[in-house]
Amino acid sequence: MKNEPSFDHRPDPELGAALRAALEPKDDHAAFAARVMAQYERALGRASVATLDVLASWFRPGIAAAVAALILGFLFGRTMLTPAPASFDTAMAPLEGPGLDALVTSQDPPDASVVFSSLVDQR
Amino acid sequence: MGSSEDDKGLVTKTLGGDRDAFGVLVERYAAQARRVARAVLGDPDDADDAAQDGFLSALVKLAQYDTRRPFGPWLMRIVANAATDRRRRRNVRQAEPLDAALVGGGPRPDAVAMRSELSARLRTALGELPERRRMAVVLFDVEGYSHAEIAGILGIPEGTARSEVFHARRRLRTLLADWKEQVR
């Protein structure tokens, strides 16, 4: 045993040997190794079961997420298939037709049927 | 501690389903794992249970092992964690009770009994150290790991590992010196 160099980088052989003797098990290591190996298949089996358990725990949330995705997809698709509203130009187009002059030059208030028929004609 | 290359080969074979390869790894590290677990738990039977848990846990997690790193510290980390978990679960007191004959004088023992007495005293002294400290000194002075490797095994900074070894040694060396003085 060495006298302290406190932060010695080398193991202390005497202390190490004494500790090793103190911690050494009574029986041989081969028996211990055999005991561990007797659990080999069971440990791997348990690991597989644990993996399946994890997958199973994901099943319900997975189904729910898939259903939600389907609904969202359906709604999105339906929105995309609905005809787009008329453009600004289309909406203003009737104003450029013949009915426009009648509306602008008339001294009388416009008749609604004129306006509507003008719109219908333009379409 | 076994050659790293051999360990890697054995790990690869084990991952490929070679049961015997894992058996070689177990035989190679059995002594070390049992001693490290005993440093944590004190009781040899508890220690063997923990060491076994450690090996089987390592088997299950083997795919996570980075083969660019040495196998020993990776395995010892798992074993140390298994021992710590078991100690927490059972809430056992680490120190083994001192044999009454060792405490109170008695007839001068023969050489074998003297060694046995020293071992008992060391185990008791280890049991009185904080858990991390006794693991550090066993990993360093018994198993030959470097401070950096011990830091990795225990999940602490290297400077802390160094300090833990130092404090544990100071206590154990005092005990060893006293014992030598006594048997002179």
C-alpha cells in the first residue's frame, strides 16, 4: 500500500487485492454463469412480449389518429371539390352589358327586373 | 477486462442469435459484475441476483450497445444500476453486521482467519461509505477502470469520480494500516 498521493492515477494493488478478497463470492463463477444462461430464453421472450405490449398500447391511439386523419382528409377534399366563387371580373361583367346604359341614363328608378334580366343575359 | 475486439465479436454473434457467444461474455464478466454488485448491496445473494438482472438486462438492450466503445464499462453501468435499483427496492442496509468475535478481541486467529477478519472489516467499511464512493473505489482499485470510465459508468463528471476514489481510499487505507499494525 502506498502512502497517499491522493489523486493517484494508478490502482493500489494491495488495497485492490484486499477488496477483491473481501468481495469475492464463495462459489465459483461458472455456477453463476450457468444460472444466468438458464434465464437466456426467458429474458428474450419477456423482451418480445414487452415489445408487443408497447405496440398494443399504441393500437387504440393509432386507430383514433387514423380515423381523425380520414375525417380531416374527407373534409379537405370536399372543400377542394366545391366550385370556386365567381371571380371579381365575372361578377362585374353585367355592368358592362347593354343594361348598364339603361340603368345609368334612365331618369326613373331602375326596375329590378331590368337589373336581373341584365345579369341573366350576361351569364 | 477482456479484449475489446473479442467482446465486440461476441456481441455481434449474440445479436445474430448465438447463445453461446453470450455465455462467453457472461463467464468473462461474471466475477467483475458480482463484485461490483456486492460493493453496492453487501449481501452476496442479493449481489448475485442484481448481477444476473444486469446481464439479462444487457442481453435485452444489446442492440443499443455502441460497438465503438468498450463493452466492460457499458455492462458495468447496467450492473451498477441493477444493484442500485435492487438496493432501493429492498431498502437493505449495505453493511454486513460485524462478527462479534472481530469486535471484541478473543484469541489470536490464524492466518486464514486473519484474512477473513480483514475482509469482514473491509466489507463493513465499504458499507459505511456512500454508495457511489464504494463503487468508484472498487471499479478503480479492484477492476482497473480509469477515472474517465468510472465517470461514464456512474454517470458523474470525471473530477467527481476522482474525488470519490480518493475519499474512499483514504478511509480504507487507514483501516488496512490499522489492521496491519494490529496483527504485527
